[in-house]
Amino acid sequence: MSSEKSLPTRERRPSMGAPIVDIVGSVGPAGISRPKHKRTYTGFGAGDAKTVEASIPEPQREAWTKNQVKAFTDKDGFEKEVVRHVETTLARSLFNCDEGAAYSAASLAFRDRLITEWNKTQQRQTSADSKRVYYLSLEFLMGRALDNAILNIGLKDVAKDGLSDLGFRIEDVIEQEHDAALGNGGLGRLAACFLDSLASLDYPAWGYGLRYRYGIFKQEIINGYQVEVPDYWLDFNPWEFPRHDVTVDIQFFGNVRKTQDDNGKTVAHWEGGEIVTAVAYDVPIPGYATPSTNNLRLWSSKASSGEFDFQKFNSGDYESSVADQQRAETISAVLYPNDNLDRGKELRLKQQYFWVAASLYDIVRRFKKSKRAWSEFSDQVAIQLNDTHPTLAIVELQRILVDQEGLEWDEAWNIVTSTFGYTNHTVLPEALEKWPVGLVQHLLPRHLQIIYDINLFFLQSVEKKFPNDRDMLARVSIIEESQPKMVRMAFLAIVGSHKVNGVAELHSDLIQTTIFKDFVHIFGADKFTNVTNGITPRRWLHQANPRLSELIASKTGGHGFLKDLTELNKLEQYAEDKEFRKEWAEIKYANKVRLAKYIKKTLDITVNPSSLFDVQVKRIHEYKRQQLNIFGVIHRYLTLKAMSAEERKKQLPRVSIFGGKAAPGYWMAKQIIHLINNVGAVVNKDPDIGDLLKVVFLEDYNVSKAEMITPASDLSEHISTAGTEASGTSNMKFVLNGGLIIGTCDGANIEITREIGQENIFLFGTLSEDVEDLRHSHTYGSHSVDSDLSKVFDTIQSGKFGEPNDFGAMIAAVRDHGDYYLVSDDFQSYIDTQKMVDAEYRNQDEWITKCIRSVSRMGFFSSDRCINEYAEGIWNIEPLVVKN
């Protein structure tokens, strides 16, 4: 029998979805692209609501008022609601109420409470009839909702004591919740932080996204490899409200017929094709310490013809009887379907149009209720595009205004450009979305015509302004004249928006001097601005690190810092206080013990909480340079192995912790995960090394795991090649939780350094202004690999960490193919800085003082500050003050 430990057998659940099938679906009647629509929940405009209210007879109004739901405020009220939901909603009892049922009932009790505030908020916003912001994001990485709701409402003690009375620990109940699988990385978590801040600051706002049935995927690590399986997060989700009465028919394919009306004006009719129905699901977003509860509306796809074709079924054609439904549901099945194949590209573009078309239909419908003139649209509506994914919204609004509402092109275009703002999240040219013209023509024939018209008018204006610069026309054209021709979505987003912002000072500066330089000349610098990202302290301090939050509250005069993070500066006076430092260190140690227990339970790896915990958790990508980190770990391992036993005893023990998902089609990122796991398998079992070095890869990294990992970090790695990370927000989370950063001068690291002081961060590596010159010299000059890194490569190629061929491409990328991400250039600087970290960590008093000073200076990095900057500089929107 093999001495190797056999893998546990895994039960795979059958997939509920199905592949796309090549069957032409139902065709909608000619010329009809949106249904008539009846809204029954918040369906009145400001004027209508007052009229309707006045027409309700007094006895009816009295009966409603008398029986209005009263929200619980104390332990007894909460317990009563939990027991009621267990016995009626869940049809269980005292005898079979397990932790899962307790979670369901507690969630429903808090959801009911939120809903009363949510309804009042929507009514308040409708009555005020003020400008509202709509945040369009393909990702909303929300994390768990129950704990967040309890904390934002301010009833954590009530929930804790109530659940305890009923026989449950609140921690165990919260653990039952699946993370909402609506995002993958920083883009989606930023959107979630922004929703939290919009509600907490009382801004009238809605988020719009897609309701992915399987999220991006659930990551499992098998034999060191990432394996993607469906994430069944919707098995029970009490935090959403299906709005089966809010449906929008979305059209794809077909053709465009042009006619002339009585005035000789050309009118376009988009006809035929396939119709897919979007169904709305609403998620309440509670504000902290305010009754404001905003809305996140997610769209789910279904076949417009219904789920089932009886005629086909009865004639024995069982597979195609459900084909329409399967094909339609595929649109909202998975976040970022693998687009290495043409079918995947089509599905991604379908997904994007489906979501923005449904969202815009909703926004326009709401505006039309106000009976205002179209010229007032941008006074009432601000739409923010979170990266390029929602850019088709620009084209769709122009189509609605010109084709359906009959506005003249110029008038419509003025409305469009006054309405949209565009947030750019990348300086990597390859990450700027482009779609083949042929694909857009096939899927959205009318939209391609509009894109060509937008481009024509734009290029005409450029030619007028710069008559002698023909090259500029090719550089800025929305249509890239390549083979095949491509639609450049970032360029379309710039041309169709009134403001374009980057998300950190360096990033905003770089986009204006590199990828969008020509547009700055065309539109002027005023169109471009910076809003440095931030995070919500409610989730990333109060919820993730409650003991630290309470310690801070005890020194700053209460929890006011959760609404005004600059109050953290009161902590600085305690940085040298022995007693305070002791409490601080105890909290950090307890957080490390909790993570160590989790590592032992899930991976059966024992780590010593007294070691330095060195963490890199984020999307796996070459530009984020997890490969630099693991090469550094191998170097540390080789150095330790070369020492005598006596020398080893003097070394500082370290645990290197990794986590993150690689996109399913990103082969190199998957190999990085494979190498990390293979290195861990060797290092963690080496008797010479013992506790001196451990390597841990935590599978299926998500928000709730981040809430456990972040407070336990001593050192976190933000080591992207300078000039590639737009901002980064995990760097802010780690510092806010009392950890220090090792990082490059990239993204928000620069502003964090400015705020907390250079002495409290470990910076290394090439500066962004030198990156291009180095890349050029690698390609056209001589390129030698750092000698220490060469030893690491030799060890990998010797087969020490498994089949050498598996990692050949990773080594070749550095050694033979120009080392685009400057791994070798930065390697020695990285190793030297890590030695400095070891030396400084030994002096624990000084290390803790650095941590306290860093936290006290993090006030700038709140998402509340970001939202106020967007509101003032981009959206021109005011908070709606809640009158008690």
C-alpha cells in the first residue's frame, strides 16, 4: 500500500446549471424591446405618493397605523422574533433547532427589522425627489450580512445575550453564513465599502449588479493545484427579496431597420433576435448608526418564454424543452466566465449588456415618473461606472433617448455625458477591455451603429482641435483598426463621461501621463481627477477586530471614530504607554492564536503564534508578484538549511501565509499557487527547520476569511511592480488592524507612507519612473538574473519542489522573456528589506509602537471620505438628512 496519505473523497454536487446550447431561442415581436411594467412596491413618484396618501380613507389609515410592525429593541423582543421564525417560517421547534436554523431565524429577525427602515428610507428619498446616485459594478464583494447588520443597527449585545439564552454562541451562529459570492477582488470589495458609506452618510443611492448563482467559483486545493467547483451560496439567502413583478425584457441579436418619420427624420428600429428576461432581487444595505437603509438591486436572467416548452417535451425532445431556460440562465450563472474561448467572450459581453440594459431601464422608468423634462435628467441622476465593465450603459442610454424617446442626437449626448462618471482601476493596457467589432455587431447591432456615430462625432471634434495631428485620430479612436477591429471600452467610457477618476494619486497621475495622455490634451485636465480609495472602518475594524475596536474606543472617547476615522489620531499619545502597548500586544497575539487554530483545523499544519506572521492574500496575478514572495521564501529556506544547528537557534521564526484565487483561464497564476503549495509540502515537514519557517496556502480566500486573517497579520506584502497596482485597499485594512507593510512605491502605498511616516513601513524596489527603462534594457540590452534568485531557480529545477517542468514557464518569464514584472531587479532589495523586518521585529516594544502610530494616522483612508469626495467633485449630490 502507498505510504502517501490518501486524499479524502469529495462528494461533488451535481451542477444545477447547464452548458450553453446552440439553439435559437424565442424571438420577440418586431420593434418591442422593453415591456410595459407595473410596479407595486415603491412605485409612486413624489407627486403621486402625496395624492394617493390623501385619498386613503381615515379608518383604513388608522388600521394600518395601529398594526404597523414595531421593530424589536431589546433582548426579549429579539428572542421572541427568533422563536417565531424557528417555529413558523422554518417549521422547526426547540428540539430540532440546530446552529443553521438559529442563523436562519436570527437573520430573518434582523432582516425584518432592516426592512421597516429600508421602506421608510425609500419613501423618504422618493418624497424628497432629490438627486440619486446609481453605482454600477459587476462585482459587489459583500461578505457576511448578519454580523454587519447587527453591528450597524447597534444591537450586538442584544443578539449575543438573546442567542445565549436560547442555547447558542453568537460566533457559531454567524459562522453558518455563506459569503455572498458576488465578486472576486478589490474592485468588488471597494464597491461593497462604498455602499456601506453611502448608507452610513445618508446619501440617496442604489447599487446595481448581477446575481451570480455560482459566484466566481469555490476554490479547492487538490494535490497543490487550484480546482474550481461551483459555489452554492444561494442555498439559503435570507438577505434578498425577489421582485418577481420587476422584470425587464432584454434583447440580443436581430437586425436594425431604418425608416423616416413624417418630419423626414431617420428612425432606427432594432428588431427580431432573442429576448431574455431580467428579474430583480433587492438586498437591503444598512447604514451604521443611522436609520438609512439603501438598496442593492441584482438582476437574474431567465427565459422570456418561460422555463419549459411543453410541445417539445411531449414530442420527446426533452433536452431542448429546457434549452431556452438553460441558455438564458447561463448569463447570470458565473462571474467572469472564462473568455479564452469565443463562446466565453460572447457570454461576458451578453452579461454586461444584460445588466446595464436592465439597470438603465429601471433608472429611466423611475425618472419618467417625476414628469420632468429630459433636460433635467442629469440633475436627478448620477451614474458611476466602476471600471469598464458597465461602459455599454453609455451607449444604451443614448439609444433609449434617441430611438425610444425621440430626442435629437446632440441633446441626448449632452444628457449622457452629464450623467456618467467613470472610475478607472488599472494602468495595464492589457486589462483595458476591448471587444471584437464582429462580436458587437452580431450581439448588439444597434449599439455598434451608435458606437460608430459616437466615434465619428468625437473624431471630428478632435480633428477640428488638432488639424495637423493625424496620428492622434488613430490613437484616440474608440475603434481600434487592428485585425480584427476592436471596440476600446475605456476610450468609450472617457468620451461618454464628464469625469474620469483614478483611485490613488500615483495611479491618477500615471493614467493622465500614459494610457490616457491624449485625452487630457483633448478634454483638458479638469475632466480627470483623483479619489484615493478607502475602506469602511465598520467592517474592517469594528467587525473584524472587535477587541481592538473596543480598546481604541476606550482611549478616544467612544465609537465616534467609526463615523470619523480621523479621531484615531488621539491614539498617538499612547504609543509609548507601557500598559497600552501590553493590551495591544495581547489582542494581536489572541488574533494570531485564532488564525493558528484555523490553520491547524483546516490544513493540519501547526504554526507557532509567537512567529512573525507574514501575509499575502489577494487575487493571484503576476503583477501582484506572489512569485517574488515564494521565491523569497525558498531563498529563506535555503539560507536556513545552509546554517549550523547553533546558528539556526538564533533565527526569527516566520509563517508565510498566502491566499487568493487565480482566474480559471490564467495558467501562470495557477502555477504560482501550485509552487506555493509544493514549497509548503517540503518546508513544513523538514525536521531541520521545525518552527523556523512554515508556508501556508489558505484555500477559497473570501471576505470572512479576510476578517480573520487581517487582524492576525504582523507583516503584509503589497509588492506589485511599481506602477501596476491602481490603489490596493487590502494594504489599508492591514495597517488599520495594527500590522505593518512591506511594499513597493506603488498604488496607495505611497499615500499610506506619507500619512503614517516612512519609518513605519518597509519600502523596497524599483520606482515607477524607472520601470519602462528597465524593461527596455531587458529586451534590447543585457539582462542577468540576480545570483541569489538563480540559486532559487536551480533548486526548483533540481526537482526539490516537484516536477521541474511545471515551473519552467515561471522561471523562463524572468530569465528568458524580459522579466516584465521586474522580479529579478527587485529580488535583492526585497531580501535585504526582509532582513530589516526580522531585526526590527525582535524589538517588540518598538514594533508595537510603530503599529500604534500607524493606526493612529490612518484616518484619511476611510471610504466615507471617498464618498464625500465623489459626492462633491463628481456627482454633485447632497445627503438626505434623516429627521427623527
